[in-house]
Amino acid sequence: MAPEAAARPTRAELRLAAREQSRSQRRDAAKAATRTALLRVALPSVAALGVAAAAAVTVQGEADQQRAQAAGRVPEQATAADSPDVAHSEAAQAAQQALAAGETAQASRGDARQPLAGTQGTPDAGQNGQNGQGGQTGQPVAQANTTAPDQAPAPARPAIAMPVAQHGLGEVFGAAGTHWAKRHTGVDFPVDGGTQVMAVADGTIRTQWNPSYGYMTILKTADGTEVWYCHLRSYKIRKGTVKAGDLIAFVGSSGNSTGPHLHLEIRPADGGAPVDPLPWFLAQGLDPR
């Protein structure tokens, strides 16, 4: 009996084999191209590093010789390591070693960077700087000027102020007349109705009505002295603490009055009879006349 004929591959199997062969050829070609590119980049880099190192050594050697000649002296006996040829060979070997090391070890981004020599100060350098002393150099450190610039002082408030802006007196203390039951117990400032009335000193005020004095404000100073403002038209401040020169009321003609004016009395702290306001003002360095 004749042996069976070998089975022939089908068209599908032939196409599959052709595709596999094509893929294998493309992979081989890509690998070859990658190796060629790496060689083209690496070899010139090695040569460039060697040439640069040799040039640096040669330039340094020539510079040293020129400096020695300019100084008028001959350098000591040169050793074999000082020869330019030997330096060139050592530079080429160093470049090759660096390239070989780069192929076997790669730097990690997490590697700690070492500080440059001489840039890291001593632990007490910052403290010395804060104490006004230099760091390692011993030079004094300039300190910022923290002194605030001179400011113009606020104008001092007067210890005693005029009750009205206008100087001049009308009826004086102790005057006799039909307008008073006995004698005049204060001084009058003949000013127009509505004129501003100011506190003559620091203190506290209260207001009240009196049939003879009309609308009145009473200012009590720190030593207990009371200043009475009488015949007012209206109040600016009815009660509370005030400073000398503060606006407290307005001139009027209320109560037993023949016309607008400010009647002012000074009452001692002991509650005695009113005193002459003129000497009181003069003793405080203020002349209301």
C-alpha cells in the first residue's frame, strides 16, 4: 500500500506565517535602528568629553607656566603626572569610566543633594547674627532702625478756657442795682443770643431750671468748685463729663433777664457764698476782660 502524501498548508496558514515573518523582520529592524542611534549619540559624547578634559588640562598647564615666567621664577622639577600627554590620557580614561558608570547606575530623583562646600554655616551663625555679631566672618550685622519717627504732639488742652469766644465784661461782681435782690453775684458777658458757651475747665455738668437764673448749666470741677452758667437759651450737653473748651450750651435771655447775655458765677467747693470770677480767672492765667 502506497504511503499517504504530505498535507499541504492552506492559504490561511500561509498568510498567517507571512504576517508573523513580517512582524519579526520589523522588530529586528527597530532594534537595529535603536542601537545605531544610541551609538551615534554616545560615541561622540565620549569623544567630546575627552577632548574637553584634555583642553582644560592643557590650558591650565600653560596658564601655570605663564604665571611662573611672569613672576621671574622657574617651576620645580616636573613630574610624570604634569606631562600634557599623561594628563590627556588620564582625562580620556576618566571620561570612559564616567560613561561606563552611567550605563550601570542611574541617578534617582529622590537622591539627596549635598550642599556646596563653604555654604553651610555653623549652628550658631544665625544666633550670632541676631545678637548683632557677624557669622563666621566676625563682621557686625546691621540692625534695622525700629525707632518710630518723631510725631508732632497733640495740642495741649487749656486748663482754663473762656466761657465765650468774645472778651469783655458787662456788669461786674458786687454791682448794686434794681435787677438784683442784694448785689450782683457774678459777671456778665454781653454777647448775642445763640452764642456758643464752652466749659471753662474739665469736670461734670448737670442742667436745671431756676425762676431767677432761667435755664442754667452747672459745671463741677475736680476740686469741687462749681461754675454756674445762667440765662441760657438751650443746652448742647445736659449731663456728663466734659473737657475745657467743649461746647455745652447757647446764650439766651431766660429767667430774670433784660436781654441776651451770659451770667457766670463761681461757687466754692465748701458751699459758701459765690466769689468774684475775675480774680479766679486771673489766678488761672486767663483775663476775660
